[in-house]
Amino acid sequence: MFFKKNNSDKNKEKINFKTWANSVEIFSYLKPYRFTYLLGLSCLLISSISAILFPYLLGNLLGVDITQKQNQFSLLDTNNINALFILLLSLFSIQSVASFFRIYLFGIVTENTLRDIRKVAFKKLIGQNIDFFNTNQVGELQSRVSADISLLAETFNTTLAEFLRQLLTIFFGIIFITFLSWKLSLIMLGIIPVIAIFTVFFGKYIKKLSRRTQDATAISNNILLEGLSGIKNVKSMVNEIFEFKKYNTSIDQINQLGKYNAIWRGLFAGFIILIMFGSIIFVIWQGIQMVSDNSITNAQFFQFLLYTIMIAASFGGISSLIGNIQKAVGATERLLEILNKETEINIDSIATKPSSLFQKELRFEQVNFSYKSRPELEIIKDLTIEIPIGKQTAIVGASGAGKSTLSQLLLRFYHPTKGKIIVDGKNYSDYDLANYRNNIGIVPQEIFLFGGTIYENIAYGSPNADKKRIVAAAEIANVLEFTNAFPKKLDTIVGDRGVQLSGGQKQRIAIARAILKNPPLLILDEATSALDNNTEKIVQESLQYLLKDRTSLVIAHRLSTIKNATNIIVLENGRIVEQGIHESLISLNGLYTKLYEAQNKTNSLDTLI
């Protein structure tokens, strides 16, 4: 699976050099805005240098000994002290302006970068093959992209800039304290290796907990999405408590992991504070001794003290930032799996006017097929079919015979494990996939409508079509028959997945969509099997226009709807057992006859009831 949930996750939770190196790839999305980002970094540098100069100037001010004016070179008189105050205010003004532009410029770059990442991520997801979605839950994919990109937003906007600022503070601060007193510097810096070792230890464990929390959150979001998406099934089965318990369990797991995470992050922060500020106390004690021995001046001591506090605070800030960066690395790793994944269709190269196919021939040649998840179970076995161009071919058989699999093979959702499908003299895999599918229309049994208007759902068949064509398609498919009764007519909102419409109404919208697309090949996958007799008659009227003089493959549940098909193929366990027109198949008194008679008995019983 794309997002594994088994023990192999333990390996992925370990962040090694390769993981860090791979995560740097995400910065390639900053490349178009690198000059703006560099300008922001310049502002960050100016802001950091301004902050670093503050302890030096303030130390001079605090270290003035007014009783020994002759020993203080320039800070003795009031004018120079006033000048120092003005210099400090100017310094803060520069820092303020630089900080504003740093935040503003980084914000612009971040928003532009995240916009590009979101576009690429959706393009990659929407371009994946069906197998990808068979092995990855949509809710989890949605959660991963949403949560991980949000985490990147925080990283690009705040964490990275703050991390760089703290690093610069530590770097320049160490230079200054070394210049002021190398002895005191060695005492203070001696604690850094100890902190580094414990930072690595704590960081790895915190990263592991953060990764588990992200996984648990994704599972929880998926439970929420499935429960609300299937709300009718939940309520009809009175499974509200069952869904709540599932969600409650996942939330409790997130809660527990969050608490563990808080404990370890708290221990980490507490340890840093204890070590850093403990060392500061020791440095102060040593500094006082050195002032007493005249090894350093009061001003130098105050400067050193202020720099030490600043460096300690920066180390403390970096400790929490490292945890955030490690979380971002984990999120980046997941996100890059999507961003770098190959797609079956290159969206940017889809032609607006596809070339026509299915003009000469459509043929299955000794086709075998089994799903990757069940390679030992063959769904289609040694199938050879000639589908006449411009005519209607029907596929019938019991449930599980392989009827719908044929339509999925034709759409190239899957490919034959053996044999080939010939279209106009070529293997159908040789055609550009987008162009190929643009030549096929499908009216499935389960219609998916988007949550917009009826007009928009019909237009989905050909998004560039004008209003006249869309209305004409709606009229031919008998959509206007029921929409004219609605206050907003075709502009009526269908609700989530078309919840406000009946099955027959949704079927007619799907037919109108197919009419608008006007494909050379039409697939009807049990398009009327779930409808009542009266609704089926209305839908069949719409289908007659759609099927006329068009190559069509009709996968039929109700055999009464395919009596006039040019060729009827009867499948059993993935093999052709009978083939012919309706009358010839009835005369064989075989499987087709049994299926037909069984349906007639059921229809007669329904009429009596």
C-alpha cells in the first residue's frame, strides 16, 4: 500500500541522513521565488545582526562606572549617553523594519510555494490509476495532503526562519563572547556537546511519537469521512453507536499519543532549561570572580552575561524548533511520495480535440485477466470477442461472471494479464490514454453526481460545451421533464452525491452527460437495473437516441432491454458460453434461456404483488 500501516512503518519512522537529504527536494518548489526568498533572508540577517549588537551596546551602558570618569573613554558625558540611547532606538527601528519585511517576504514565498505544491499534489492524485485508489483510502489521502501541507506552511512561514535566526544568534553570539573572554566562553561552551547528544536522543523519540500521532489522525479522519459519507447506511442499520465507538477509539489513541508526546517534549525542554540556565549561574559566579581580579571590566562582564543569556535562549528555542523540523521532515517524506509518483495521464498534455477512434474495429483477442490483489483467481478466461462498429453488443450473465470487468478493461482501468484488445488495427495500449478515454462514454449503474447544479453535472460530459448544447442534451435525455417542475430548473442544486434526486433522475442526468460528450463508443454498465419498471421505460426512451448508430457495449441485468442487440454474449465464470441474437439464444434452451425465464417469473410475481 501507498501508506503502510504495518510493522514496516517502524523503519520509516527512523529519520536518517538519507531521509533528511531526500526531504531537501521539497525546496525545489521554492526555486521560482528564490530571489524573493533571498531578499527575505537578507532581512533576516539584518534583523539578527541588529539583535546581536543590542547586548554589546547595552553592556557598555550598564558597565559605566560613573565614579571613575577618567577611565571611561566615551560614555562619561551626558551627550554620549544620549547618543547611545539614540543608537539603541535606531537599532530597534532597523530591526523592526527588517522583521516586517522578513515576515512579509517569507509569507509571500510560502503561500506561492504551497499553492504550487497543492496543485501538483492534486494533479498527481487525480492522474493515478485505479489500482492506486483500490489500495489507498481516499479519506486518508485527503488527510495526508491536507495535514502535511499545513505542517509545511508552518515550517516555511515560521519554523525555518526562526531556526535560522536562532542559529545566527548563536553563531555571532559565540564570536562576541570569545572576543570578550575566551576563558568564560570555554566554560559556557563546554556544555554544548552534552546538549547535542541529548538533543539527538530526545529528537528521535519525539519524531517517532509525532509520526504515530499523524498516522492515528489520518485514520481518525478517514473514519469520520466514511461515517458521514455513508450516513444513510449508518442510520438504516442503526449503527450510530458502532461508528461512534470506532471514532472514539481512534480519538483516544490520538489523545494518548499526544500526551506521551507532551511528556517527552516537556522533559526535553526541562532538561535544556536546567542545563543551560544552570551553566549561566556558574558563568556568572566565575565572571564575578574575574571582575574582582580585574581580568575583565564591568562592561565586558555585562556584555558577556547578556550574550550568554541570549545564546542560552536561542539554544532553548532551537530545541523545540528541531522537533517541529523533524515533524516537517516526516510530513515532507510522505508528501514527496505523492509528488514524485508517476501518473497514468499527463494532465498538461491532454488534447482539447481528441482524434476519433473505434472507427474500424474493436476486438478482444484471447484475453485473460486477474486482479493484482488476487492473481490466482482469473476473472476473464481466454475471451475472444468481435464488437461490431456502429452496432449494439450486449453482455449478460450471472453476478460475478465478469461483465463489469470487461467495461473496466475497455476503459483501461486495468490491462489484460494475457491477450490484447485491438482498436482500429492497433493494440489499445499504444494509444495516448487521455485521447483514448475521450472516445468512450459510460453510463454506470451507480451514478456519481457532484455537489453542484444539474446543469453543471450535465456539462461535466463536455466542460467546454455552450449552453445551447447542454440544454439540448438535457431535453433529449428527458431531464427537462422533471427539472421544469423545480423552481430553479437546471440550476437546482443536486446535493452531496445527488442525494436530493431519485435514481431515475440521476440516470437521466448521466445519459444527458453521455449525449453531450457524444463518444464513438458507449458503455452501459447495468444502467437501468436499479430502476422500477415505469422509470426504466422513461430512461430507455433516453437511451434509444444515445444508442442509435453508435458502437455500444451494453452490460445488461434486465434481458428485456437488449432483445434488439446485434450480438448478445453470455458469460459464465469469465468464459463465453453462448453468443448470438435473442431469438437464436432462446432456441438453444441454454443459460440465456434460463436467465430470461427466471426474470420473466420474477416480473410476473412483482406484477401480481
